[in-house]
Amino acid sequence: MSGILYIVGTGPGSPEQMTPEAVQAVEAASEFFGYGPYLDRLALRADQRRIASDNREELDRAQAALTRAATGEKVCVVSGGDPGVFAMAAAVCEAIDKGPEAWREIEIVVTPGVTAMLAVAARSGAPLGHDFCAISLSDNLKPWDIITRRLRLVAEAGLVIALYNPISKARPWQLGEAFSLLRDILPATTPVIFGRAAGRPDENIRVMPLETADAAVADMATCVIIGSPETRVIARPGRADLVYTPRFIAGDKR
Amino acid sequence: MSGILYIVGTGPGSPEQMTPEAVQAVEAASEFFGYGPYLDRLALRADQRRIASDNREELDRAQAALTRAATGEKVCVVSGGDPGVFAMAAAVCEAIDKGPEAWREIEIVVTPGVTAMLAVAARSGAPLGHDFCAISLSDNLKPWDIITRRLRLVAEAGLVIALYNPISKARPWQLGEAFSLLRDILPATTPVIFGRAAGRPDENIRVMPLETADAAVADMATCVIIGSPETRVIARPGRADLVYTPRFIAGDKR
């Protein structure tokens, strides 16, 4: 008998940014697998079991959750933000791909959520108003030369760039090097947004030009958005600047 | 006296995918500006005023909403999905940028939402599990040669590609041409997801290889996700295939 595996996203952290669909999946499940701080965001009942694990043990966690779902349990795997963006949905799919045939029979329900770049964008204007990309800066996930090649190509393409996993204790220099290589391609005035804890009480959004963007402003919980050559900043009296990327690019064909 | 301008996203369409924060903004506002079908998603009270306009009149709509907010009204501009992704938040910022100084004093509150690509990704597995981009295929917004250049660069970069505004009556051939140019860069087996009305009762998700991907499958309400060379498809007995992009890319440095 097969159970069901929910993969939910809590959104950026505020309960007000978590969808009713995700809340209902949490109410329906009996066992919860996730990184501790994400599980802490849920108000679980006494009859709901909580299995917290370290942030880096994603494949192990996915396998543990699938093992329980295969016995008929209603299991919930919890991600921050959206579970499909650099998060647990891919880890669960990978575990199914490599795992026993029986795991392919388990019902999988992914509930989407507000991913970090959307929350940061909302708090700073509309920097993702036109073509953009999301790139993980973690060289635990892919070789650094692939990351730098991707950054160069998307900057040359004129896309706004959202960087996930920009920095950590074990990866202190990568964000600075990313800024450095982007300075060779993008205008010095290109706005860079450092968005931390968007939508939460400890929110901190800072905007600075690429020329002086300082990697030390970011930490693990920061999403960094680097504008395109079209991205503009609107100064406002007594209010935070608005950063936006226009919907149109002028040219021969409109 | 300045009012407040909320810019909300309804999510993909199901009320279960709209955040409580967006619902609260709708409850707080007295006048609503938006494309009719998006306004139809809201259960407005008798005392709330509805001003529907055509989908293509975004700047006019933004200006009308700002004009009302500047008189002290609580105004709400409504987008489907996330208002910051190819939607009204950028139109409002543009109107402020070009508009009277007084508009810079208006409080702007953007509530993020689940954008179409996240909803489609959730229903098909985890195709956005690693680096990806979102590109509007509308050549009403930018010249076609910029679009084709961007598509080539992001495909060469190895990013998963989510296409917004893939096709319309006035733009019938662009999606087919996009598939054609991507076939020169990406493997023939690259999975292509056509996601229509994800999360709604009339949902339709189809997956086919790039080699045979048929633009006629898409319509205006479709979000098309084209995998990267790493994206994989898992066949499952009696269930829809799962499409996912692995979290890791192997290489010299892991």
C-alpha cells in the first residue's frame, strides 16, 4: 500500500505568505521531514511527528520520507520558499529516479510557494519585471567554471540575475568574484539588491550600484538580485527607492 | 493627502494558491484596477469599486490607479500570478518614474504571489530544480532579434527556460521558431512542458521531447518550460511522468 508524499513550500517565512493549499497539505500529513528552522515555521499538532535534519542532507531526507510514504503514511517534506526552486522537490525526484520501483507508485503532491526572489522583488519595486534568471552560486552543486560561464552568458543576454546561495562560511569569496566578473560586462550603475528575510520582522533590503556592491553585505539568508542594463532606480522623498525593470525594450520591431 | 496602492498577485487562479497577505490587501482596498478575468477571481464586497480594463492597457491602468491613490484612496491593482513577473508592478513603477512628483509620495505595497512557472513546475515534478530563466516571448515588448539572441545564450548556458506569453492570435509563429532555434543547441530529447491553467479545474499539463514539440499545443494561458541538457523524465506506472532537473552537475569541483 502506498501513502502520499506532500512537498510543500512555506514561502519566505511569514505565515501570511504561505498559501492555503500548503497549509492544507500540512494539516493532512502525519510525518514531517525538513531542515529544523523550516519545520519551526509550522504549528504542528501533538499527533504530528517531526523529523528534523541538517540543511545539507537533502537526498537522505528525501529517501527517508519516501521510505515512510511507501508504507502508507501521509508524509510531508518541507522547504522554505518554493519547494521546486533549489529545494526538496528535485531531491525527492532524484531519490525516486535512483530508488526502488515501488517509490514510483507513491502519489507525489508538490504545492508551490513564493520563492525568495519574488519576495525580495516585491519589497523593492519590480526588478523582475522583464526577462530574468535564477542561478545558485553554490559550487557545492556545480563546478565554479560552469557558474562563471553562466553568469557571463546571462549578463551578455541582458537578463536580470537572481543569485541563490550567494555566500556561506565555507564559500566566502564566490559572491565577490561574481560581482567582479559582472563589472566587466554590466554598467557600473547597475542596481544590486541585497534582500534578507523579505516579509519577515527582521527584513533588510539594501540597494547599491554594482560598482560598489560589497559581498560582505550578504549572508546565507540573502537573495541577491542584479539588475540588467535596463533596470532603473526611482528616488522617493521619505520612502525607499523603487527598483524596476521596464516591460519594454525599444527597437526596430515593437 | 496620499493614499495607498496595493499591487497584488492572485496566483495561478485557484483561491487555494493566493496568499493570505494578498487576500488582506484586497479586503483593505476600496477600488480595484485590473484585467477583467483577474478581477473576476476576487470576491469583492458591494462597497468595493471595480474598474476592469483590457489586458494590453497596462500603463493607462497604472496611471489611473495612481491618480486615485494620490487623492487618498486605498487602491488595488490586480495581476494574475505574481505582480512582479511580466505584470503590473513594473507598469506602476514606470508610471511613477514618468509621472508627477506627487506620485512618488504614494505608499506602494506589492504582495508577491505564485507565478505561472512555479505552478506548472509543481504539477510536473521539479523542472526548475536548478538554474533557470524566465523569458517573455512577446515581440510586442522587445524586438524579435533580442529574443532569439537571449534564447541562444541561455540555452548555451545550460539553463532551464520558462517561456511566458508564448503565443497569441497576433503572434502565431514565434513559439515554433523558438523551438526551431533551440533544436540546434539542445538535445532532441530535452523535455518540453506545456502547462495550462496549472492548479485550476481545467488544468492541462503535457510533456513532449523538444524534437517533436508542437507550438500548436500552447495558447495564451500556457507557460512553456524547456528543460536543460540535465533535465530528466521519470516514467511511473499509472501516474504522470515526473520531470526534474537535478540539483548537482558533476565536475572537477564538487
